[in-house]
Amino acid sequence: MSKLGILIKQLYKQKVRAKSFMLMTLLYVAIIGVIMFWSDIKGIFVNEEALEVALINETPVELESIFLTNEDIAFSFPADSKESVYNQLKEEKYDAVVVVTEENETLTADIATYSPLKLNDQSTISSFVQYAGKIYGIQQLNLTASEADKILNSEAIITTTNLNEAVADGKSEDQKQSGIWASYFVGIVIYFFIMAFLSMITTDVASEKGSRALEMLLVSVKPSTHFQSKIIGITLLALTQFTIIFGFLFVLLRFSDGGEKWDMIQTILNELSYSYVFYVLAFLFLTIILFLIIGALFGSLVSKVEEASQVMTPAIMTALVGFYVMISGVANPDTLLIKVFSYIPLTSGMVMPMRIGATDISTIEPIISLVLLIITVIVFYIISLSFYKRSVLTYSSGGVIQKIKTVLKVTT
């Protein structure tokens, strides 16, 4: 086995068996499990009973079909007098009493409580009342409640036709919505993987350099071989964690709740094209590689592991900016900000997938962004490898700029 293969194997085994890697992977898995089964977990710790609400209807409008009981609110329609129902409210037999009246041909409602309601409960009751008000308004046109409900809930069938042949394959609204959520998920994955493995490769190189172990190692191994082993080894580690996490996620989605969650995911995936999947995987892989190259270079600049966080700050801030730009695109993916950052190699991995999935982007634009990212990875690799050979055995103090100046001054 070559020296590069030995170093990669050693690094991979060391990291994959490390407690920090196992705990971080288990933490991600646990977070996914909590999110997937949050409603069940919440039910264990918070045993909330349905809110008991009495409705007193003083209008000629039939409201029973509107105020329907659900898992959060149980509506009842007592025949007792208002005073009697209020007394029951004071005795806490009810959580709230809604008195519906009409005034100047407008539906009015008074929500009486003895103990203040939670915001969510207030909003839910208010939404019922607002809907009833719309039904009441429509009934003034001498329509029945069922006819009024049909009018309010009727949906138009919408199709889109673009007469411009150059962009005639424009995405539907459902495709764009699916693209937004898929891209949002991809952006989060890229961001967290960057944060985890950028820190790992930087501190790993800094630790070896600070302990002087790297000096002994480079007696028999070229700095370029050591640099490559770090990039490849950490990349394999990232792919391993990626496989474990998403394998666990697939099992949860596929087999929990009779596969209902998986059916929901499939609905989103069916709206995505194969080209979108290709671009997502390409941007994901290349962006992680780019930040690993930067991380290895930064690790070679410091003299001890305690300085690692200092040199990582520029890369972390860049990733953070890209992450927040991507989040801003959830509300509107067609802004100029999104377009600009989708071409910047350090942020395009998080931003361009959103443009591809959620906008009517031309075919050439993602290709240009991807080519720019590939070129940047190659250029950064060549520059970082050359600089790594100089800096890995150079010890200096000061900030990042000062360290770079010192390396250039000593080695040129």
C-alpha cells in the first residue's frame, strides 16, 4: 500500500472510532428522531387535554357545522342560559365561553374566560369566529351554510402557459415550492457539514504541528502527500457520517406511521428533476472539498491547536453569510442578492440549488456557477498545496495576515 493510502486509512480509522465523531453522529440522529416523532414525544411529557369551549349562539345562523371539535378544542352547544354557562365557566367546567351575536348585519363574538387562554388557543378560537363571520356575510345573500362553505373552499384550477419558446419549460408553483424546501434542506446540510469538518481538519493539522509530531512524519512523507491524505480522509469520514444519518432518516421515513411520512417526501421528490439532484450532489461535494482545502491550509498556519479557532473565523463567517442568504431566499428566491451569491464559489453551494429548484433559471447559469466552483477548487488546491509545503513547518505568531506574511518571508 502506498504512503498516501496508509495515511488515509490511519486517519479514517482514528477519526471514525473517536468518541467525538460517534457522539456527534448520535446527536444528529437523535435530533432527527426528535423532529420526526415530536408530536408523540410532546404527548408523553405534556399531557394537554382538549380545550373545553361552550358556544352560545344568539343568531339565526346555524353554526354547529362550523365550530367542529378537533384534537385541540372541544366545542359544545349548551342549552342553558348565559348566566348558567358563565357560572360553569367560573367553576372551570369550561375553559372559555364564546357568545355569538349579530349587530348591524355583522357577526360579533365575545370570548369570555375565567383563566387567561394561551396565545395558540386564542388564535384558534379567533380563526373559527372569523370563518363564521365570512359564512354569515355570504348567507346575507340568502345562501345556505353548505353553499356558503362551498364558495369559501372552492379552488380554481390554474395552469401556466409561456409563449416564449426559450423558457417554455417554466416550473409550476408546486415544483418551485418543492425546490425551495429541498434547497433549504440541502443548505442546512452543507452548512453543518462545513462547520463540523472544517473545524476537524483545521484542529487535526494544528494538533500534529503543535505537538511536533508532524516534523517526524514529514521526514518520510512529502508534505503534499500529507496534505492530500487529510483532504481525502476527512472527505471519506464526512461521507460515512452522511450515509449513517441519511440511512437512519430513510428508515424512519419509510417505516414510521405506515410510510405516511415517506409518501409526503416522495410527493416533494417527484416534483424535482434528475438534473436538480445532480447539481445538488455536485455542489454539496465540491463545497465541502473546498472548505476542507481551506481548513487544512489554515491548520498549517498556526503553531498550536489553541490558535485554530482564530484562523477559522474568516471561513466560518463566509459560510454563515451564505447560510443566511440562502434562508432569505425561502421567502423570495428571485432577489438580486440570491443571484449574486449563487455565483460566488464559497457560497454557491448553498444558494445556487435554491435558484435551480425554485426559479425559472436558464440552463447555462447553473453550469457557469458549477464551473466557477470547480475552477476555484482546483486553484485553491494548487495554491494551498504550494503554501502548505511552506507553512507546515513554519512557526509564527500574530493574526492570520501576519502568519501568511511570516511564511512568505521565511520561505522566499
